Amino acid sequence: MADSRVFLLSCPVQHYAWGKLGFSSEVAQLLANSDPMMVQIQEDKPYAEMWMGTHPRGDAVIPDTDISEKTLGKWIANNLPCLGNSVKKTYGNLPFLFKVLSVNTALSIQAHPNKELAAKLHAQAPEHYPDNNHKPEMAIALTPFQALCGFRPVQEIVDFLQKVPELRLLIGSKAAEELEQSVGQDLQTISSALRVCFTKMMKSEKEDFEEQLHILVKRISQEVAEGKDVTDCNGALLLKLHEQYPGDIGCFIIYFLNLVMLKPGEAIFLEANEPHAYLNGDCVECMACSDNTVRAGLTPKFIDVTTLCDMLNYTPAPSSSKLFPPVADEVDPYVFIYNPPVPEFAVLQIKVPSTTRFYTVTNIESASILLVVKGKAKGNPAVSKSELSLQRGTVVFIAANEFLSLELSPEEDLLMFRACCLL
């Protein structure tokens, strides 16, 4: 077993307050199912994230083996030095971090800097921006998943300015009129007017936005009590966010950003400078190794409104354009590839029907991490005589150029996600 290059991982869990409680969390379900004899789930405790990979604050562990390096980071550092010194030094050699998220209350309104801005922010404020790397990320829904993502078509924002007088008062008539007049003009004019409107809202005085938000919430609550339809004011989402973050400027952002509803298997890719916030649901997430996040609302953490407003991509687009569809693999009919335009990561969805008795997780040129979401199988690595038992919640590390032969259980389909680099 000491020379094994395919092995199981035990992965750390993060109990952030925004996570789903107990067994309502996909994170908790995967964790409990992977080792039901050892794991005790607490129903009143949030299970927010499971980290599958290497990270200074949560390295995956190699359990129950005679491998001398007991964490994945140490094993990779000693066995896969070819991945590069800069990545090796900070992140234990994997250029990505693979996660499962279970979101109960909204995460912050945020965006991630590109490499140039990341280096600048890290130099200026390393306590808030701890590295100089960018942080593109992708989320693939495991359950129905809600997120805010990217600026809405400008006509939708203009409609809200007309239907939500509290928003218009906060922004001011001049900026609102300029945005209204930009409809139908060139993209540069629209983006410029949108930037002014959004920045005025985000930089409004605290007492001003709290007053207007109080008036808006009171009005929407009364209309709901009277049985009125508040859809045209995005009323249900407003009340939900205000309940979670009362008096927060982020409650107004719903009138600027698209509400994206992902079905299981659907994905969004968040490149640099894309405003977004996860609202509810469970997903697998893959990202470049970085902790750089610029926040501006719906959070108790450090916020940096000026940086966020300056960095954002103000190109409006419909919510449908935010979906990132996978591409069918040309060789394997059971594989769909989510391959974003960044070198650090890609994710493969592998869905093998229960009618298939044998399947091979093929070798690729990079190390990869495999998560079993559904089904059961027995795995036989090429370099080991030890059989691996795969079931819901199992996480497997597969070194570069290694494959894993599986014998499937006929009980149900096998669904897995594999994070890797497509070199």
C-alpha cells in the first residue's frame, strides 16, 4: 500500500453559520454515508462545506493506510514535485480546491479579482487579501440551487427603478434617468450608466439606505399580508434576505443582479470581476487556489465597497447566459466535461447506468479527486492489490496517469464528479 497512487480521502468539514443544519445538508449526508460507524451528525449544527484537496486551513487526510505522509498535501509534495514550486509552497501542489457546499442562508455579495488586481490587493492589505492569485470558480448544482449572478439586462433594472421608488430615491433621479436613457444605446453607454447607478447605491450613507430599506420592507410586508402579488418588486426574495441580514445594503442588490435557478447538473462559472452571491441549495464547487474575495454586503466579514464597485464587469446579460453547460466527452458516453477557460481546473460528471457492470475511470495527465454522489462500486487500482469500496460520500485521490477499474452495484446508477486539470 505504501506505493499506492490511488487512495481514499477523509475530508475536513467547515461549520460556517450559513450552512444547512444537520441532515438537511448534503455535506452532512455525504459525510455520514461515507463512514456511518464513525460519523455522528448533530442536527442543530451547520454543515456548510466539505473540502476535498489541500489547503493550509483544511488538508484532506489519507486514512487507514501505511502511507507515511498522512495528509494529501504532504503526499503530493513528496510524490508529485512536478506541479511547480509556487503552487507547492502555498497549496500543497494541487492548483485547485474541490468542495461540496450546503447553503442555508445567503453568502456575501462578492467578486473575485483577476491576477493583476489580486497582486495589488495582497500588497496593500494582506490581512484581507492573503495571496496574490486569482480565484475563478465553478458551481455545479446537486440539488435545486439559487444564486445571484451578473448584472441583469438593463431594461429589467430600469423596470425596478420605476416599480421600487425606494430604490430610485436611494440612487437619485439624475443617475436613474441616465440609466433609463441608456436603454437601446451602445454597450459602453449602458455599462457606464449602470456603473454610476450601482456605485451610488453601494456608496449611499448608512442612514439613507437603512431608512429606504425599512420603508420598502414595511410596504412589501403589508402587501403580502393583504394577499397582493409582490413579484414585480422581487418581494419574496427581499423579505427573505432582510430576515437573514436586516438593514443590509445587500438587500437592494437583488434589483441589479440576475436570480439564477440551477437544476441538478446545471452549472455557473464565475470568472474575475463577476458579481455574485449564493443564496440556497447544495453544489459541488471547484476553484483556483486562493482566498481572495472582495465583499460588499450580506456578510459580517470585511467589506470593501470601493474596490468592488471599481472592479466589476458592468456588462448586463440575461440569467440564461450565466449557465455554463458541460460538453459530452468524445470517447466516453458516460462523461460530461465542465471545462472553464482557466488552466487550473475542470470538472467531469460521470454518470454510469446500473445496467453497466464494469466501468473504468480513465487515466488523465493530472492528479484528480473523485467524489461519489450516488451509487456503489468496488474499485481496483492498477498499482495496488487492495480493493476500494466506493459509495455515496466516498472521496478518492487519483494520481496522474492512473486509472481505476470499477465493478458497479446493480442497485442504482453511479454518479460521480471528478476535479482535475485538463493539460
